[in-house]
Amino acid sequence: MSYALPRTGPDSGRSRFQTQDASTGSAGVAEKIGGMFGDRRPSLPMYKDKPFANSSRRLPWFRRKRILAASLVAFTTLFYWLGLSSGSPTPAVIKSKKPANWEDRRKLVRDAFKLSWSAYEQHGWGYDEFKPVSQTGRHMVNGGMGWIIVDALDTLMLMNLTTELSHARDWVSTTLNYDIDHDVNTFETTIRMLGGLLSAHYISTTFPDYAPLTSHSATGASISEDLYLEKAADLADRLLGAYESNSGVPYASVNLHTGKGIPSHDDGGASSTAEATSLQLEMKYLAKLTGEVHYWEKAEKVMQVVDDNNMEDGLLPIFIYAQTGNFRGNNIRLGSRGDSYYEYLIKQYLQTSKQESVYQEMWDQSLAGIQKHLITYSQTANLTILGERPMGLDQPISPKMDHLVCFMPGTIALGATQGKTLAEAMKSPDWSKKQEGEIELAKQLMKTCWATYKVTATGLAAEITHFEMHDPPAMMPDGILSSPETLSDDAEAEWKKDLIVKSADSHNLQRPETVESLFYMWRITNDDIYREWGWEMFESFVKHTAVEHNGGYTSINNVNDIPTSARDNMESFWLAETLKYFYLLFGPDDVLPLDKVVFNTEAHAFPNFELGKLFKTGWKRKPRDSNGQLVEVPAPRDAVTGDVKKEATAPGIKTVTVQGAKTLPVEAPVKVEEA
């Protein structure tokens, strides 16, 4: 495929974005990338991929060759200028009859990353937030946290962008400092900053020829290969204060200087369930690297507290009180505040080489609960919907899907094959109809997520999509309904009537969840349809979100408006996740293989490892029956008298009962006599 896009600017008077202050579209930018899609010269260099082997010094998956890269840039520039002769007033996509060249397409993702990174380097370097249209940045805290830089480190490595990585590593070495007297979100800081540093350590030490760097680019001073690990350990130590609640469930925020945990300012002080239960991959990997068991123990304690609540069918409300470990409300969903709890169940099982069976058991229970309570179908096309139960499992289902929910198809497929390809997994004696059903569910949900892109004018999904569903709802336990094998492109296609995008939900934030699942689905099924869907998505991002004057890409306000209007923001996950997953989707399938690594919920890769002698699962589930309900265990009795043993309480401590909360020890007040 190739793009033939018009020039925008003063001479054409057109922009792909409509804003009050700035024109943000750039056909020229898109053309620099898009113009290369079809007329590729066979002599242009390919970036070779590093094989995943056992050697400690592996060849890189691809080598950067500066002189050939310069030729590539020259060719791109030439094609760009030649392409300007087109007077077409609107972008046009030309379908190529040639077979897809996935290496070429992967390079174009790399070029898109370089455009965004270059704009950030020029106009927002070091800032935690970047506005590519107005070319400004902002710190989240005094001095900044490296929000964008640290989050993108492993993407820079995977794309072998040595010059850009050198600049980033220099900044981490000389500027990054987490001794900040300010509260930060515990979850976001863990998955983006701690996860980014740990993944950078893993890739840079396991694949040392990958964008190799050994010294400061400006001073020549030696830089330790443990730079990222040292920064990670320092940050983790500062985050540990968030776990110092009565229950062990972390507070929503923590002050990085004092280490004091801070309850949420909203939601009655409750923490988000997903946020409290999506810290474990990071803390466990850090524990393994350092041998410090307390990271492990703090993180896994949360899982025990959550599981002891014994929520029906493994489905959890989206808020939990840190002080008591009890849930708040009955809202159950796999979108915001609920999503990554389920993701981290199966990934914890895989991370420790399938040695912690409790997490497989919890995943199986939750997935069965999802199929029982949350899977329904759209009214016309019977698209599979993963809905919500905002008032609890005994109340009506809501046919609403956040874009965030679209992590689930890939996660279901990952759980079914445990990282192996489908062909390999089906040869296992453990393969059963259960896994077959899970793969089919993953395929159907993937189709629904793809539909949320195809239904809009830009080909980009809205933040939230609602669906028309059967009345009464057709639930999965009542029978699995069939949907069309393919989704027609016809503007009046019947399936499109099932999807509703409300004006308040119509923005696109460059989210990664759908391309993330496409990556998993392609790796597991080897079906190129998932790559093709991903390519169409990438085309839409290039076509509708590019910023003028080589400004990279921005989130947009309305996916059904053409020209689009810019929100003037580049999320860090655009570089850390979205473009990374596109790059991996179009690349070889032996790069970071799914049976060797797990990706955290910010797309940072950690290796699977054995528990060894130092680590273990430090808790057990309470006994349950075949339906997952707790089994009453007789209270322990004295061996001589037969009396029920009373639990000892510490001296100076009394217990109080709060309605809706667990019984907790509370210090007795001290009576002070008046003088």
C-alpha cells in the first residue's frame, strides 16, 4: 500500500486538524512515511533481527548501519518532494496488489516513532508531558520524573535507535532523581517508571549488542551496566511506603521523599482494584534481581487480601479500601479500574515458570465468571460484547466497552496456550475443549475490538463504545451466537448499526490495547489477518493524527470528524506501548517470544524465571468447594479441654468492629489525668 497525500501549509490552506490556535495536520509528515509504502527499492537495507538464543552475547535482531540509514533518509526525502506534485485535496490510500512486505512496514513504524521522538527531543525534552502541536511540555512534579523518557527506553532498544537511546541514557544517568517531596500515583509510577527501568535493564544486559552503550555520549564517562537496576531499586524503596496500610493493600499515592502512603482524594479514599493488584510483576522481578524478599512479600500480600474477600465467581468490584482490605461498591467491569487485575493473574503464573498454581486457579475462576456474567451479544450482528455490571452481578448488564477492555482477547489467548503457538499447544495432552472455547472467545472479542475501529470515519476507535444488544440480553451461558465471518466495509453495513459512539466518548488517546491483542493473536494463531488489521490501524494513525512540521502525532478529539481536531497531547504510552506493539506485530515472531517473557501492563518485557530457593508463594487460598465458595473450616480447639482457642491480641490493643469492614486491631486511647 502507499499513500499519495497532499501538501499542507500556507500554499494549500488546508490542515488535517481544526484547532483554534494551531494547525496540526501534516500531509508532508505522513507522506514522508506513507510515500515509502509502495515503491520500495529492493537494494534498501533491512534491519536484521537478533535471534533469541542461549549465548550471553547474542547478535542483535537487527543492526543499525548508519551509512545505509542515511541513504534511506535521502530516499524518503526525495520521494516526499516528488510526491508533492500531487494536487489531491484529501489524503488517499492506494491499495497495492503486491504481497505485504512486513519488514518494510515495521520500518515505517520505526520512522513514526522517530518523528514523535524527534519532536519531543526538540520541544519537550525532559518534560513528563508533551504537547506536540503547541510544542510545549510540563513537569508532573518539580524536576520531572522522566515519564516519557523512561517509559520509552526499551522501545528505543528494540528499534535499535542508538543515537536517541544515548541521549536518553545520558539523561537518566545525570538528571533522573526520584527523591521528590511530592505524591505520585503508586500504580502509574510502578508500571511506567519501575517497569520501564526494569525492562531496560533486562534488554540491555541480556542483549548487550542491542543499541550498545557503555559511556556518556558527551563526557565519555563510563556508565554502569546496572544504571537502570540501581534507579529501579531506589524508586521501589520509595514506593514501599504505599503498602504500609492496615491491610497491606497499597494506598493510591505515595510521597517519594517521605515514603508516606496517601489515600485517594476521590472515591471515598478507596484505591482502584486494578491499580492495587497490578504491581506484582514489577516487584517480583525486582526481588529476583536483587535477592530482596521484601519486595516480593509486599506485592503478593495484596493478592491474598483480595482473594480472601471471596468475591463471587472471581469478579471484583473496582474499588478497594487500603485500610480494611474490603471492597467499595458493586461495580464490576474489565475497563478502567478493573482491567489489569485479571491480566496479572495469568501473567504472574507465567512469570514464575508456572510454579505458582494459585494464580492459574484464580485466572480460571475469573475467566469462567466473565463468560457467565459479562459476555453478551449485539442485536444485529451478534458481535461478542464484554459488558459491565455497574450495580453488581445480580443487576442488569451494561453493553459498554472501554477501549481498555480490548487487552482481553490477547490475554485470553495467552492464557489458553500459555505463550505457545496454537499449533504447539494443541499437541499437548492437556489441551481440551476448554482451551478451544477460550481461543474462539478470544477471536470473537478481537473481532469486536476491530469493529470499534472500522465503524468510525477515521478508522480509529473511540475511548468508549456502546452496543445495541438483544432484549432480553442473550448471555453466553444460554448459547453462543454466531457473528459474520468478516465485517463489510459498506457504509450501510448492518453490523455498524450495533455500535454507538457518544460525543463525550469520541476521543482517541492513542491507546495500545487493541494492537496489543492483535500482537498476541498473531503470535499465537499465526493468522496474518491480525497483522492486516493492525496495518490498517497504523495507516489511520498516520493519516489522521500527524502533527505539522514534523511534530509527531497527537491524540484527537473526535474519531468521526474529518478533518480531525487535536487534543494536543502525546501520551507516554504512544511510544512505550502502541508503537512498540505495532513494531513487534510486523516483525519476526522470535523477538521476545511469549513463552519466554511476560509484558507488564505498560508493554515492558520481563523474563520468566524459576522460583529457586529464595522465593515461594507465601500464602494459600482459603478452602473452596467445586463452585468456588468458601468451605467453613472448624475453629481450632484445645487438645485437652476441647474449647475453641481464642486468638491472642497484643497487649495494649483492643479490637473494634466497623460496619462493612473487617475486625482490625486499634490502639487503645491513653487516658490523661488533668493536673
